Amino acid sequence: MEVVIVKDAKAGGELIADGIADLLRRKPDALLGVATGSTPLPIYDALTAQVAAGSVDASRARIAQLDEYVGLPAGHPESYRSTVLRQVVEPLGLSQDAFMGPDGSAEDVQAACVAYDKALAEAGGVDLQILGIGTDGHIGFNEPCSSLASRTRIKTLTEQTRVDNARFFDNDIDQVPHHVITQGIGTILEARHLVLLATGEGKADAVAATVEGPVAALVPASALQLHPHATVVVDEAAASKLKLADYFRHTFVNKPDWQGI
């Protein structure tokens, strides 16, 4: 696992966007796994700027959704399908044909979960998966004590996650669904490169437990320690509780240029 400490969210977004641009130059039809929420927005903004400037061609890129609320219609403005289309697919100039995600409004949710896992595999697998992290250490919607071998499935959200997400629903927790479809931790770990971005002091405990704590289902993001190519990008605030912060800064400064992120 590589840990990169950056000045702020903007710098983190630009660093990760550079890595995605390098991937697209090597593999123009790469399948990019995207996360929602406020944290990854600097990544999408920076990548969109690079596409607009002509420094990278994203026209053949494919986009895969990480998770979806259960019960919200696909056209609901806060469904993750709508969010990904609005924040990633449309700004990059892609068509909806480049997008894939689980069906949160399916009558048979279990079958929809199995179908999405299968679709990801048939698409050749995710080349680079962007991740955020919850204050309790969850990734995707794999809440604490999720199986580290879990596949795409339906999950019940904790009250804390619903509280955290109420800001997207006019701060009305009653509008936040209780259930979601999420890629499981086992599914996420199949991506070729995992990139987690965390910003703000509120994520400091979760980051420290993820990077320096034991691998444990209580902290789902700690499963990144098991991945052969995982990158954790954090701003100074989110890095504030890392015991090895100075070491991480030193290794990044002295990293060979050819290594990339």
C-alpha cells in the first residue's frame, strides 16, 4: 500500500486525475470504477479539465458504479446513477452506453446484485477503482463487520451513514433510504488498482485504522492492505493521526518517476 500525503483536496484530485490520464493513455478503453459523495469531486473536476484541454482522450473510457440506493427510481436526482451521469459521464463527454451500474429499482434485488457482479467480470474487470472512506471506515457501503470476501449485495445502512448522507437529501434523514446495493469488499479487491481519497480531520481516525491498524472487518477499508496495488491519498488533516506520516512523505518525495501512482 502506498500512502501519499498532499496539501489539500485539490492537490489530491489533481494527483489522482494524472494517474487516471496515464492509464487512459496506456489503455484508452479502461474501465474506471467511480465513487460518489463530495470527496471524489476534485478528481472528476481535474480529469474533466484535462480532457477539455486536450491533454488526454477519454472518449473510449468506460465507467462503473460502485453502489446504488435501493428503492430510488433511476431518474431520482440523488440516485447514484443520476449522480455519476451528472458528475462524471456527461462532463467527460461520454454517452450513457459507456456507463454500467446495479439496478436499485429492480423487483428482484438479489438477482440484480448477481447480475452486476457478472457484468463487471464480463467487461474485463475494473482497471482503476476510486474509493472514499466513511468516518467508520466503510468503503462502498460495506459497513463495519462486512465480510472481507463479500460480493455485490444488498446492505442495510447504519444510522451514522444515513446521518452523513442526509446532506444530499435536504438534511432530511427520513428521505435517506435504509438499503443499498454495493460492490462487496471481495468484488472491490478484484480491481487492478485501488485509489482511496480521504480529506478532512473527520476522516483521520478511519485513515489511521485503515493504513496502520490490523486488517479487520470492523474497519472494512483495512482490506486495502491485502491488495497488490492500492494507493491512499490523504490531505494533511486526514493524515493527522498517522504515526508514519513522515515516512510516507519521504517515500513519495523519493519515488522514481516511472513508478506513477
